Amino acid sequence: MKILVAIKRVVDYAVKIRVKPDKSGVETSNVKMSMNPFCEIALEEALRIKESGRASEVVAVSIGPAQCADTLRTGLAMGADRAIHVEYPGTLYPLSVAKIFKSLVDAEKPGLLLLGKQAIDDDCNQTGQMIAGLLKWPQGTFASKVVLDEQNKVVTVDREVDGGLETLSLDLPAVITTDLRLNQPRYATLPNIMKAKSKAIKKLSPKDLNVEIRSDLEVVQVTEPPKRKAGVILSSVDELIDRLKNEARVI
């Protein structure tokens, strides 16, 4: 069975985000970029499934500008067998990404598609669900545990919900989006990093996949959240109650 894994290049989680002066978006020039943490978890899970003997190949896919190749090489260094880069320099929204993945799935015919539940740059949490809808595949979102039964062509997914854990049994092929508690991604070793530099990455474009990129969305403005006011130390409970009642008006 082949597993397809979506990988997104995002601003590194440790970088302080800065809004562009024209408020058209987030500053990405001369900023450290890395693989989306949720995508790392998805790739790690795919590699563990392969290492257990229940998958034959792991294919990493990224959609975006030329620099996405660096992120794909990280995926190859972690253990992915192949990498596919759908190059597109402009802004991509979830529906366009989902359409591209549908075309890739039609061509690659994987038994399982793994994605991070969301990207830390836009927090959309939409792509996996849209792909499942376009493919008419069953989906398990926010997965905290994945158990694959290749013989019966079923995957069991534990997902975190407000009331606790929900367990789903999905017929394969299926779409799964991964949550934080699913696993701890491995670090790529130096020898594997060096080997990944020489591996070929298959290049495609949306046109090659017969996908037209267009969006019904327009970003009007991006602004930073208001700065929090400094805290105040109060001398007594009575003063706290007075402020909550007369200033905050919450009691």
C-alpha cells in the first residue's frame, strides 16, 4: 500500500511573526521557514506504518514556490521514499490545494492520505476535509491514534473531541488528519540529510494536473492583535471585587 503525505512550508514556529507595513499579509522575506509541525507528525506516522510492514511506499507532496523543495528534502531525510513538488508561486487557499491533491491521488492511487490537521500559518483546518469530500473518501480528523488493518482494508482512528475520545473505523482508502498527541516526529540524521540532497524531486504544475487556480476569497487586511495591558497587583480581595464590579463590570 502506498501512503501520500501532504507537507507545507511555513514560517518556523519559533519565529516572531511580523505583519507587512502595507498590512497585506505576514512578512516571509528573510524569515526562517520549516515544515509545518502537524505535517511532521503526519509524515512520522506514515513512516512508522511503513516500518511496521503495512505500507510499501511513502510519498511526500508539497505545493508552493520553488523553496518548498527544501522542505521536501527534509521529508526525504526523515525517510520518505519519493517527493513530488507542485510548483505555484502565488497564494493558495484550501480548496485549490484540495483540487490539486485530488488530481495527484487519481494519478498516484494511494491507499491512505495523511495530512496535518491544520497549518500554523493560517490555521484553516479545511484542506483534509475538502479533499475527502472531493474524493468521496471516509475521513478521520484530529487523529491521536491510528491502527491500520491492511488485510481487512480498514483503519481505526481515535480522535480527540470535546467530550473525550471518539473511535472511528474507516474503510480504505481514507483521509486522516493528525493531531499533536499522535506521535513525536524523529530528527533527520546527518547521513540521511546528505543523501536527500541528491534525491530527485518530481516537479509538476497545476496545469499539468488540469487544475485551474482561482479563489473566491480576498484578504482585505492583516493586523496584529492588540497589545495586552500590563497587570496590576491589588492589595486585598475587597479591592479586587470592587474593580471587577465597577471597572470590568463582570459581576
